[in-house]
Amino acid sequence: MDRQLARAIVNKLGSTGTPPEFGIEHFTVGLEPYLKVIEDEYLDGILKYNLSSFKLITGNYGGGKTHFLYTVRNLAFGHNYCVAYVSLNPTECPFDKLELVYKGIAANLIAPRPADAPTAVRDKGIESVVRKWHDDQRQLHDRTDSLRKYLETLPTTESTSFSNAVRGAFAGLMAEDGEGFNDVVQWLKGEDVSKEMRVQHRISERIDKATAFRVLRSLIQWVHAIGYTGLILLFDEAERGMSISSSRDKRRALDNLRQLVDECGNSRLPGAMVFYAVPDENLLLEGSGGVYEALKQRLRSAFNETNPVGVRINLEELGIEPAEFLKRLGARLADLFEAAYEMKLPDAKRDAVLRTLADIAISAFAFDVGYRRLFVVSVLDAFHQLRATPALEFGRKEAEKLLRVTTQRLEQTDKEQVEKEEF
């Protein structure tokens, strides 16, 4: 493994316990059965027949939801899907305001790319995908009139305004009209544009609550029309997207989710798959009223190797005992750490660190899947201590202290992060 990649992974995992966007396969444990079904049945299966699907991901805080979504993203890249990973939150991206959800998708849209390096800012967003589309077609059409004919025969989308906008952006790049390109891309990003610009490009719609679903469907249809297999939407932190003060807004958010689930059953979303991650399914299902009943009917069935059509993927039921899970995870973290610092940890002391921290983490946090995240951060901290002091004696007392301090640090970090994003 590349030393810099290993060091970047260790640094990210050791600081917050949250997975980096790159190199995720180097420390993935226990997800293989789920991922194989998703790849065989969906990414390399029904989605290639222009169908679509929805999956609900459940797992406690620190239980691996983000990790799972990143692995799905990397699998999707390998099958030529565009992907948008969107972290929902109550201010910038609440689920009751679909126009803001669309905006989040447009800002995070990524064309297929290698998954072993961070995504540069210039490679993320609908602007980047339009540029890549234009550059790819330029290589296939050496004459301007041929390129123009290709654009004219491009299938239209459900929203004529969206179709006109992507054609306008493409034409702007063809004409090397940077200002014109930026004007149209501004609309595609969900931002306000002048009436004159909309008239010039025959864009009759604004992207608002009345049009957001239609524009989202059009985005998926366009991605499919320009040669990608489809679009994978990964919604993370969905509980925060539902953290809405008004009960009316929450019902609207739930109804948007219900509508999205229903849309995945028709042909208007060719090659699309939606993953929606929450800590607890009851956040969506425990309540009275029509929208709760509608979601219960749609989201209750369990996904597993024998029932790939099930909707709910529970990351707390991986089929591996916690002790075995941490044993495998610890071994992979040790390999990463040794690659990062080009060293060999003393076998006996490394094994003692892993065994002691695993025992205490499981016993003390047996009812909280967050013990996985705590284990990861604590193990890497202990490895750093062992690297600095090879003769270090790391017993149960030291392990308990490290876990206690790490817990407090992670709780404080999470609190500060939420306050920073929401206020």
C-alpha cells in the first residue's frame, strides 16, 4: 500500500473516527455479503435495464453508515455510475425543502473516478460533469458540425427547461463562451439567475418546491442520456435532515421521502438507486397519520442475502459477533498503521493492545454500536504510543483510561461540529 495513502487514512480515522472518502476498502470489515448482493442484483443487474431502487440504511451512531455509503459509491464508480453523496442537515439541506436537496445533489455530483484518492473540488458538482461530458464528446467528434448534431439529437428530459439548460451549457463550452456557460450552470446548481438569461436559453422554470422533483428526475434522465449507467444518490445523516421544529414541516419531509420511494418504482428514473441512512428506522415509522402508515408499508421489509428485494439494510445485523468484528478490524488497522509509518509493531504488544481494547469496548458499550468508532480511535492512539515507546506496557488500566478520554473527546467534537453546521 502507498505510504502516503495509508498515513492519510490513519490520520483521518485517528482524529475523529469517521471514515475518509478514499481508501475505504483497506479497512472494510463485514460488509462484503451486503455489497455483493447490491452489486450483483442492482449495480450490475436491474439498474442496467433502466429500472430504479430505494434502500433504507439503519445503524447506530458510529455504526458504519457513512463507511457503507462510501463503499457503495466506489462500487458504483466501477460500473460507470455518477454518484452524489449528500449529508443532510436542517439548515442547508432539510428534506422538507426538495429544492435545497436538489441543490445539494447538484453540488456533490461526481462522474466515475478512481476511489483511492481524495476528490478535488474541481471534480465535484454538476459543472464538472458538464465539462467532462463536453470534453469526452469533443474527442469523439472532430468536427464542430458533428458535435452540434450530436447535441441536437440528445434525448430531451422531462423538464424542458433542464434540457435547454444543459444544452446551453454545452453550447457555451463549444463556443468558448465562459460567461454564458457560467450563467446557465448557475441555474443548474439551483441558484437564482436573471430573467434575461432564462429567456435567452428558453428556461421557463425556477427550481423551487413546485418543480424540484421534476428537475431531479430530469437530472437522472440526463445523466443516463449522456452515457453513464445511471445515478446513485447517497443521503447520509438523514436524522438531521428531519430535525425540523415544525410538525407540519416534518410531515412534508416524510411525504417527500414517501414520494421518492414511490418514484423509484417507475421508469422515470432510469438506472437510479437511492440510499437513505438513519440511525433508527423508528424516526420515520413511529407516528400516527397517513404518511407514517404509507412509509411503514414501504420500508419494513428486510434486505439480506436471501431477500435482495427487501428495503431495510440493518448494519447492526452483519452476521459477525462483536469480538470477531473488532478482531478483524484491528488486524486491518495494524496493517494500515505499519504501512503508514513503514515499521513493524511488536507482535505481542500489538496483539495485547487490540485484545484489551476490544474486550473493554464491547463490555462497556455492548448496547451501542458506536463502540466500533471508539475502538478505531483508541487503537490508533495506542499504536502511536507504542511507536513512540516500544517498551510501553499497555494493560487494562491504561486501556480503560484511554477509552474514557477518547469517549469524552469524541462527544465534544460531535457537539462542536453540530453547532458549527447548524448555527
